[in-house]
Amino acid sequence: MAVTFAPNELNLLAINAFLPPQQVTNQTLFSALNRLCGKTAQRKAKIIAKRLGIEGRYLVRNLAKPLSACSPTSIDMSHQALTAALTAAGLTANDLGYLLSHTCTPHTQVPPNASWIADKLGLQSPYLELRQACTGFANALQIASAFSISDPRPLAIVGCETGSVYFDINNAFISTSQMVNYMQMGDGCAAAIVQQATKPEQRLSDIYMGQIGHGKAPGFYLDGGSKTVGTGEMARFHHNSQAVKDNGESLFELGLQAVLSRGYQLDDFNYILPHQANGYIDTMIAKKLNIAPHKVINDAKDLGNLGSAAIWVSLARLVNSGKLNSGDKVMVLGAEATKYLYGGFVYTH
């Protein structure tokens, strides 16, 4: 098992999620398709929606027209989430030693989201951005862990996605792959403040990262880079559903093996937080592990798949819900279908 564990544990000082104000049900998506594309597209969406088990999400796009800008932008959402997290931690921007961000739907390709966030926040510290999807949080924690060894100051991590605008609501654009995006994904953002661990509670430990993508075609990718920009077409997400099906379950299994290899037992965990890939994630994992479904977090049913923001948003909702008692443990199982990465950590409340 080719997995890397971070060298240093971290304390979670605060975490906050921010979702766009526009809450969108499946029926709203169906209606937009019917109005702009016709009943055939609507019927196809209903079939896909049933398979995905996602019933709602929050979006930054306008569904009244085929193409849309972001409102709010990823920078607005990131600023809101990070400001709230800093306030909860009793910190200011000037207390941060570094800002790390991750997204696959950036405000601009360059400069990165992190630079725009720093500007809006008045942050003078350096920043770094990962162009990564669903396991961006895990690589950000690997970096934060390494940084914390030499610098004890808090670090901020922001994960954000605004993927709904990468969709043109017209029949010439929509394929089965694009329809999956439309019905599966949501927009959102979360920010976490972490620091070198000095206390046992609010602790991020056993931070791991691995991949099994060598020689495999991506299960999910976004074009619009130098490989495809010459076509002059709108950048779009592509799904290879069969490849995801062939490899997706292995990513969760490898994450579980990584955590249990550290001496844990499954019974040690009050909750399991998997990547929020679909609305059936709780029953699927509960059945696989022979545990009660209520122990598996399922936010995808109401939020959709939030990509790079998914784990942080769900962790923020759980940590801030009041459900956790001191000493409760959460196993985080991140999985990314781009080139089949897995990563996560153990959170002790």
C-alpha cells in the first residue's frame, strides 16, 4: 500500500462552512432543462437523479439562462468562510503564517484563488494553492503538517468549488456525462484554521495520502488547459462512469486500511466521514462495513458532491453541530476519481 502519513499532528482551532444562498431542488433543475432543452433532457435527468440519490444542492449560477457567471464568487464565499473561522478561533488575518487553498474551479487560473482571498482579507503572509479536486484537503494537510514543524503560527486552509457554471444548458452541449455533472454537483466552500498540535482534543492525526492512478485513464477531468484550449470550446467536466465504478470502491477500502494500520479498530470511531460522492453513500458504506448507517455522514443528499470543498464542509457541519462529545473520533475517508487518489485523517473532538 503506497500511502504517506504526514510527519506532524495538528489541532483544529476552528472550521466554518459557507454555502451559496440559492438552494436548488431536483425539481428546479428539471424545470430549467424542460424550459431550455425540452422534455427529453428532463426525462434523462430524472433517471440520472434517481441513480445518484441527490435531492438538493446550493448553486452560484443562474438557471434562467444557458450560461451564467458566479454569484457569489468563489472569493466572496472563501472570504466569508475564512473570516468566520478566524473569528471563532479568536484570531486575525495577521496571526496566520500561511494560507493554503485548493479548488478545481478557480476564480482565475492565475493568480490563484489564494491571492484574491489574501487581498480581500488584507493578509500579508504567503499563500499557496493546489489545483485539485476531492482530496485537495488531504494534500493541504500534508503541507500544513510539514510547515508546522518549523513555524508554530496557525495556518488557514480553504477549499472551494463553483463548478455549476461549467455547464451550458442547451442540447448541443449536454451529453450523459454532462447530465451527471448537472445532477450530482453542488457549490460551496469551507475554511479551517490549524496549528501544530499541543493538546489532545480537536486533533487531526494520522493524516494520510495515497494514489492508485498509474497508467489509468482519468475517471473525471476538466479540460480547458493547454491540451484543449485550442478548440475554442467552453471548458467542461468529463466523467468516465465505468472507470469510476471500477476504481472508486478501492479508494475507500485503501483509506480504511491506512487508518486501521495505525492500530485503530472500527469500533473506535463514532462517525465515518467519506467523500460525499452520492446520496446513498451512508447506506453503501454502512453495508460494506456492517455498521449502522447513522454512523456514516451523508450530506451529499442535500448538498450534492462539493468536490474539493466536500470534506471540509461536512466536517464543519459535524463539528459545529453539537453532536460530538469530547474524545469522540471521526474517520475521514477522502476519495478522488480524477487519477484515483485517496486521503484523510482521524479527527478527535
